[in-house]
Amino acid sequence: MAGFRAREFLLTVAVTATGRICLLRDQLLRRVPWNGRRETAGAGTSRHTIPSGKKLIDAVLVRPEPIEARASVLICHGIGETVEHWHAVQQLLAANGVASLVFDYSGYGRSRGLFSAERAEQDAVAAFHFLEQLTAPLPVAVLGLSLGTGIAVRLVAKVPLHRLVLCAGFTSLREASGRVGVPRGLRFAVPDIWEAEAALRNCGVPVLIVHGEKDRLFPVRMARELAGFCGPIHELIIHPDVSHNEPFQRPRFSYWGSVVRFLLPDEPPVPSP
């Protein structure tokens, strides 16, 4: 138990430090503004505070306007992002009939508390049920990118999600740690969590896996392994000219269009060959 708590503490420190360094970098490069206001304004946009246990988490909802939403999706973002990074993606989704909610994990942005794997999963469950109420009777899908794919696959057993989308994903936290420089001999210090295989083998909903061929953090091999874990109703799409962070930094319909088509109810999922 003491060893697990120590690993959890190290994960909290690592994720918090990395997230804040990445946010400072993006603010200095003007990818997001210092106050975040410009990035979370516009038609159909509203900001919300969601109770998650004893904490409050920050979230941004974007609905299609003036058209009716035809699909609803919860977005679990990556390690170096906050809700401000995702507003352009949300606007693109809304323009194509998809309502979306992106939230900040505890310890991120305006969300209170400290990040932990368990806490992040609880935050995601709370955000899912919040979105479910706001967009009823639409079923709610879940989308994760990078770190968020680990959290997204955990939701399969926790909420009645409609479909699952994994963008720039990884197979397990320990495998992912190796990609960021943790030597194999030290990976025992990484919590043995966010193992995608068990969750995806028991996943009863359609799954879409989207990956960039130029992803230098998580190789295409991981995307193919994720697809191999899935049941018969899944799709794997590899985009040849997309890097790891490009989907939210420079959102293009050539990438997000495949997600839109997968989420819309009149677009049946494609069985794997």
C-alpha cells in the first residue's frame, strides 16, 4: 500500500509539473491567451462549474447554433492542455452538429484540488453525467486524446457511454512512460494503471482509434495494438501528416471529419475486417 501511494504521489508531481510547463510554453508562444477568455467565447459556448466529490471542476460546453445537436461527446484532454486549448476543436464539432464538453481535471486550470489517476477518473464521471443531463435525450460518447485516452478507456466500465474515440492514444501508463524517457529498469515506479487491453476487450460499444503517422510521442504501433484489443466493431484511421498535438493545435476537418462521421447517429460504425 505504501509503495502504491508513493507511485501515486510521483504521478501527481510528474503530471502537474509537466502540465504547467506545457501551459506556460503555450502561453509564451501565444497558442492560448493568459486569461483564457478569448478562447472560450462565442456562439453556443457556455462555461460551467461541475461538482466532483468535494471539489469543483471547470468545463466548457459548445453546442451547435442555430441547428440542433445530433450527437454529444465528452472530451478528456491530454497532459499539457486546459479547456482553452480545445475551443477551436469544439467549434468545428459544433459546426457539424456535435455538442461537446471539455473539462479540466482537478489541479488543472480553474479546477480545484490535486491531480491523481483516481481523481481524474472521478472528474470524468462527474463531467459525463453533467453533459448527459444537458444534452438529453442524446446519448453521450467519450473522446480522449493522449493522456485522456487512459482516462477514457476507464469510463467504459463506469458510465453508459455510446461510443468511444481514442486519439493519439497509448496502451498503458507504463508503456507511455517509456516513450517520455523513463528507463525500463525504473518503470516499476510508475503506477500500473490505465491498461487499455482489459477495458477494450470488454468494451461493448463501437470504438474509433485515430492516430497521426508523424506522432513522435506514441508510435503508430500503439494505435495498431489498441485496435487489436477491440472487438469486431471498431475503426482504425491513420492520418499520414499529423503529429501528436496537431489535432487540437491546428484542428482540420480532414482529421476531425472522421470523428464527426463516427459520432453521428445516422452513420453506422464500420466492422473491422
